[in-house]
Amino acid sequence: MKKVIVSILAVGAFIFLTGCEEKPKTRDYYKQHVEEAKVKVQECAKKERMSKNEQEDCSNAKFVTEAGTNTWEGKSDPNALKYE
């Protein structure tokens, strides 16, 4: 009987600990909250270890902050494929 109770408590603790982790924010979220994305990127740079969700969150924040440095984003060059 004790083994059953211990097993149930162990499974419950595992579910509780894995379920409490915050889901990663999307790129769309960070596009609307650019300042928060910049802060997140700085926080991520200081971390030595991250969970999978933290890695995804950091990746999304970094993508949005670096998108502003890409000069081709949202632009097209109509002469790019023309031969002279």
C-alpha cells in the first residue's frame, strides 16, 4: 500500500513540476512587445542552462530583435533577377 501511495505522489509531483513551466511567447507576441524582447534577449545571454521552452522563448525574442537589422525584410528589389 505504501508503494502505491509513494508512486501516486511521485507521479503527481512530476506532473506538477512539468506543468508549471511557462509556455514560450511567440514571435508575433514579441513583434508587438519589442522592448520586452530586447530585455528577454539580454536575460537569455546571461543564462548557462535553459529548458526547451526557455530556448524557444529566447529564440523568438532574438529573431524579432534581429529582424530590425535585416535591411531586406519587407522590401523587394524588382531588378534583382534582371540581366544586363
